[in-house]
Amino acid sequence: MSKSIDTQSMSRQELTLDNIIALKDKLALDPCEVAVIGGSRWGKIMTGILSRSSANITKIHLISSSNYKSTLEWVEGSDLSDKVTVSTDLNSISKNKAIKAAFVINFPAYHYSTVKFLLEADKHVLVEKPFVFEADQARELISLAQSKDLVLAVGLEFMVSGPIHRFKHALKECNDPIDEITIIWHDVFRSERHGVYKLPDMTVNVFVDIFPHIQTILSVLFNEQKTVFKEISIQDGGDSCQVRGTYGQLPFNVNLSRTHLLASRKIEITTEGKEKYLLDITKDPEKIRVKDKELPDDPQWQTTPGSLDLEIDSFFYEIQERNKEIPFAADRTVYMTEAIEDGNGSIIEIQKSLISEFLLDHISAITSTEVLISLREHVLLLLLEESLISNPKDEEKIYYWVEKAYILIHRLANYPLTSQKALVKELDVSQEEIIKLNSVLRQSSFCQSLIIEYGSGVKYWKNTILPLVQSGKVDAVVNNEYQYPHRIGVYLGRFCMFFCSFCGRNHNASYGRGDITTGNVMIKKMLESAPKDDPYRFYISGGMEPLTNDGIGEIVTYGTELGFKMSVYTNGFMLTPNLLEKQKGLWDLDVLRISIYGVDEESTYNVTKNKKAFNKVFNNAKEFLALRDKNGSAVKFGFNFVILPGCAHQVLELAELIARINKESGAKRQIDFLTLREDYSYGDEKFETNEELAGVFEKLKARQKQIDLKDLYIDYGYALYGPSIGKPGAKLYAVTHNNMPPKGYPQISICVDLLGDVYLYREAGFLDRPGADRYIIGRVSEEQSIEDVIREFITNGSEIPSEPEDTNYYDAFDHAVTGLLNQMNNDKDYGVPFDKGPVVDRIYTKGNDTRFTMAHPTLAHPSLLENNNKEKVDL
């Protein structure tokens, strides 16, 4: 969209440039002292200008915390030593009543806290751009300044730049609508300006660093307008960027770089009639071209005060007169902060995406420069605060530690259960150094996101580690303290009609009919007495097939009425309309999941040894969908499928099977979810390569987009996440029997069968499974509740010596939990416990963090079906 140039003044009174230049003759301030916060190159430049300002400044207090020594040497070697003092103590400013105003030129990340501190100390403040990172912070500081009748301004020197105002005057000749504004701002990474050696501020990207200048120029030329970004891309990890958008209705294209070989700063305006207006401020004096004619140089350019001098004079004039006329008053720049916040948010997401491409690959001998630059701005200040570096301009040291941080992030993002001792060896750092590096990562939300959300270990983090830690159960296990179990499997089936090849059950064992009667009474009492603070505490599974219990519907309804979100995991063979009519309570379920053992009659029979299994389950699923619609039940219905070695292709066949069920059921609501899992029982037996799995999953995602699978959420297991996004995946984590905790972890997970026997591990919870009775820790009875059983075992129970085959009682969840417990113990013994580790959410806060929970050890986060997010579980 095009628009004619509007150079009319704003409704709020403006100061012309000529009036601003004349302000120094009007300044009549009483003698005062000022403070400059920040001893950087710009802080030294500002100190020099203040020393010769028209304001009646008698003393300048220069506060330099990160480079005090070099700042002091600079002052002592100049002619400013009589007027300037150097200190590291910001608190001294608040106590000194003689200090009237402060100039904040420290790192942008410190602007908010520093400005707030100074305003609360009743100081007028001019803060260098960028003002703050968030518009809400800007509004808060503006409100505080107004409540104290203090001047708060932002250092936007181009607001009072002679060349910009001269170009604005030249644009008055233009009556043709604007087609596009093109701005090029290229800086050399290392250069000398204002007599001082210059390196850019590496704590921010080029957008945050330079775009405030772009907005300032646009506001001078076209008044205050809303900035809308259409496209932002970055190069060099964020040291260069391309920005397209609109300023008001004026389209702009901005190219920013601070790594260019040659400096260039140009503003070109092209009209619809292809007329061009050019301002080149690369060097003094500026060059202005109107259409095809270059204007003569400004004859007064050498005598006109510089923009910083004018900025300072107008700031002091505002303190003197309170006319609220200065164009860079903070309350007039909120729209700029909004744009910076919006654009920087986009760049942060781009940086995460860039780094994730490398995170999901194997670590390389040489880390990508783009990765290091992307990460640099998010850790540099923290490295400084932790004393891992001493100079924010020391590139060699900075990149040394940024690379260490990246390697640490990479390892934890892909292998979350790695010990601190192993990391110290891999990084070749000391214990003290890794504690500091951990602190850096812990304080960076950017790094936390990379670790938890962007590696192949995301499922370990989100579905197991963080939920368990934040539940407090991990601490309870390590400290051998009683807590009610986090998850309890209720094994209420009497027998099973399948004889699955992988199943650990005793095929000759079954419970008696009388066991159902007494067992169901026991289960109801357990539900009734259980804490009600976690609705996902119980799930019904087996063991034996749960639908063989003719009281299952009543138990589901009972648990639901108590506030639990009940789940049932079944083989689906008995899920007939007739059973659903008898067991009406099943419609009260939160989740019903069928385990699928094949995609046709042959493959299903090969696993289950039941010739009727495939067709029976297929038809039952169709009938269930139709009846769910008819009953108006909210139950979430889906399948679980374990990918056996050499059988990844069956996933695509299963997708077609689900589509058939959806279509042939005639139901409006489709199958809700599919959980895909690795077969942990095969150990090192050969699976498909990551490339083969990735190819299958890519086709699966394409198939998902078609209308007959449009509502299907797919949750990928621990080691399948990498291939699910086309990248290598870490091997499924596994422990040996030597790593098994001697008393299990009943505070985290147990299962209970119809006899009331309490098993430490789900795969041990099969009636008469050889050797499994060693992992029965007690029996629930009339005299002994489940709380009694667990408390007695934790307090007085004997340790259970593990045997070489005992990991057969483990599933993938148990391997992960054991790894987590061992990691916690090992890190603590090594002197780097979790509270000194690199992941902030792995520190138990003793609160109810609703971001982290899980429905069941083999089902992902309970919101997976509620957020309708087809890519990942949102925690």
C-alpha cells in the first residue's frame, strides 16, 4: 500500500531543530552533579560530552562495574580527572542528593532494573537505546517517573540529527505516493569511532542494537506510526538481518549488518513514479540526492552542534522547564519498544530453530559459527556475572565459553540423563567451572528452551523427568521418605485371551471369580482413601485383560465421581456393543486406549495367537466410535502401537486402518490419538535406521493432513522423537540390573492386582510370573491399606537384590526413572546436585507446577488431546 508523505506536525507540540539548537542559550540550571552508569566506549563518549555541556555540571560520577580498571585509567589519562570520579558502587548514586540526573549506558539487559533504581532514588534519567526489552516494562517505568515528576527520556540521538531533519525538509518536494523505503545500515565489526576503538554490543543482536535508530529516523521523517513486521530473517546468527514491514502504511525494507567489510548507512525513498530520494550518512558531511540531483553540502555542518550535544541540552532543558516537548521523552517511544519486543521475539525463535538443526545432529568437532553467534547474546552477560569471562569484548574467551555452553546444551538436549561427572570430562572443565556454566544455562530461558524442547530427548524431559521431579516424588525416593504413589496401575483383569509372544505373563495363570468380588471392593476402598490432589493418579490396565472384570464399569464411574480422570488400557477384544451396554460406566472414562498388535489378520495372529483378534478388534473400534457419538461421551479414544524391529512400514498400514475405521464407523468424531512406542524388550536387536524411520514418519505426517485422519494426534515415544522430525534419534535409554534401586520407587509408580498384591514394577505384575513375587512389597487387605503397605516397606522393608534378568520387569519408563534416580544420586555425590545443575525446572520447588504432569507412564501428557496440537505436547 502506498501513501503520500505526511510531514505535518503531531498534535503534541514539537521542537524544531533550530529551537533545539538554541536551547543551550536558555539553560539556566543551578550547579548540579550527574552520574553516568556504564564505562563502555559509549559511556566514555557521553562523559566527554557532558563535561563540556551547556548545563551547569560540576561533577560527573562514572559508574563502571565490568571494566573499572580500564575506565579509571582512561579518566586519569585525560583532562577530565578533576571533574570525573570513577566507582563501581551504584548505590552511592542514590545516597548522593547532589546528583540531579543520571545517564544509563550499561548493558541493555540491565536498563530496566537500573532505571527503576534511579527513579526510585529521585533522579532524572536518560537511558540509552534500546530503552527496555518489553513494552510493559517501559510503561511501568514511565508511570513511576510521572508519579515522581521526573524526566525520563531515551537516548535516540537521530531525533535531533541535523542530516535527518535536512532530509525531511528535502522530502517536502515529494508529492508522489511512496512505493518503498529502503534502508541499509552496515557497520564494520571492528572499527574506530569518536576516537575510541569500537566493537558492537555482543549481548544483543543487530536488530535490537540498530533498529531503534531505524525507527527514530522513520519517526522524524514520517511522524510516530505503528511498525508491523511482514518478514524477518537473520544471517550470521543475528549479526545481520533483513526486515520487511510497514511503518504506518509505508512499506519498508531494512538491511542491517555489523559484520560488513565496508560501512554504509543509506536511506532511499522510491515513489510510485520511480522518483528517488537518497540520504547517505555513512560519512560526514551527509549526502542528499533529490530525484537525480545531489544537493550541495550543508555549509554549517562543521559548526552545528552534534546530535548527542543537542540530545543532552534538550534533556536538561526539559528538566528545567517541564514543557514535555522533547521528542525522545520515554512516553513518546513506547510504540518503538513494542516493535522491538515483537521483532526480537521473532528473531529469538529463528535462533532457536537455527540451533536446533545442529542440536538434532551428532556433535561435530567444529561448532558452527552461526550457532555460536546465535547463542552468544543469550549467555554473554551471564558468563561475565559468573566470572567465566572478565571482559565483554574479549572475543577469544567469549567464544571459548559459548562453545562450552553449546556442547553442554547439546548433550543434555539429546541425553538428559548424563551425569555431571561425565560432562566435566567431556567439556574438559573443572568442577567449579561446570557449576558456573550450569548457572549460566539455568538463568537463560533461551538455553532452557533449547535443552527441554529442541533435542531428541524432549520426550524424556517433558513426559517423565520434569513431571516426576516437580511432583516431589524423586526427592522422596532419594531421601527414602514416604509419599503416596504418583501413579498406580490397577490390574483388575481375571484372564487374557491373547498369548502374545512378547508378554511376560504366565499363560497358565488366571484369577478366580471370587477374586473379582473381593478385589473390586478393595479397589474401591483404595480409590476412596487416595489423595484427591492429582486426577490422573490411577489407570486400569494389566496384567490380565481388564475388560474380563464384570465390575469394571462400576469402578470407572466410582473413580470418576471421586474426581479421578480414569483411563483403561485394553486389547479391545471384548469391547463389544454388548459389553458397553452392560458396562455403561466405561462411557465415564477420560481415556480408552486399545493396544494394537498387528495391521492385518496374519500379523495380529503372529503376535497374539488368536485367529479372531484382528477382525474382532477392528469391528469393535468401529462400533465404539458410532456408540460414542450416540451417547455423547467425552471419552478420548485411541490406539497404542509398538514398532517391532523390521516392522516400521506397518505404521503406514495402521494409519490406513485407522482411516477405514473412521470412515466405516459413520461417526462424526474420529479416533483421537495414536501412541507409537519402541519395543524396549529387544535391547540391541537391529531396528530400522533413523533414515528409514524418518521416511516412514514423514509419509505418516503427510497422510495425517487428509480429512479422514484430520483429528488424529500422534505421540512418539522417547527414542522416536528425532526420526519423527527427520533427524537422528538417541538410542532408547537402558540400565542394567546393577543400576536398579534396591527398594524400587513406590513413591513414583506401583501396580496392584485383584489379590491386593502391590508390585514395584508393572512388568512384574503378572500372576505367577516366575521370579516376579520378589517384587511384591505387601498385600492390601481389610487390615492393611495401600498406604500402610508402602509406608511399612519404605520404613522397614528389606532391600531386594537384583538379578541379571530382572530388567525384564522394566519397561522404557522404568529405565528412564532409574536413570533419573541414579543421575540425581551421582550428581549429589559428585558435589553438583540438581540445584546447582543446568536445568531450572529439574529443581524441585515444592509447589504445584501445573505445566508438568503426565497421565500415565506409557501415555503422554493428559492435555495431548485437548490442545489439538499435532506436532508436540504443549507443557
